[in-house]
Amino acid sequence: MIDPPAAGSPRTRRNLATADGGPARTASGFGLTPQADLAHVDDAAVVAGPAYTRGGEIPEAVLAALRRAADRGAHVFSVCS
């Protein structure tokens, strides 16, 4: 049984993470300022990854974090257009 969240508290916790915890830029030019690095993926129940350009290189650290999340039963999905 999962206890409901306390009144006024968020139902979920969301963190934007990058491989090194540093800022990133989307293909559309939007700047992203993460709150975390990939270490936080190891505790996440749901992990959303960005779309990559076909043939684009996905850093091995990102692939490893996604595999660990999937192996432990986290919901892993891609946000693509």
C-alpha cells in the first residue's frame, strides 16, 4: 500500500538530468538547466529520454543508466516528435 502524499505536497518529484549534470541545448535551440546528473536515474520510477537524430551518438553513460532503470523495473520511455 502506498500512502497518499501529505496535503499540499507534490504527488511526484521531477528532475531534469543530463549525463554530466551540465546545461544542454535542444535541437530547437532551447536551453535546459538540469537539476541532476545520471545518478538520479538509479532511483527514478519513471525515466523519459529525449529523441535522438537517426545515426546520432547516444553517450554510453546514458545508455547504461537507461538499461539499469529498465532492468530494475522502472518505466522507461522516449519523448519524440
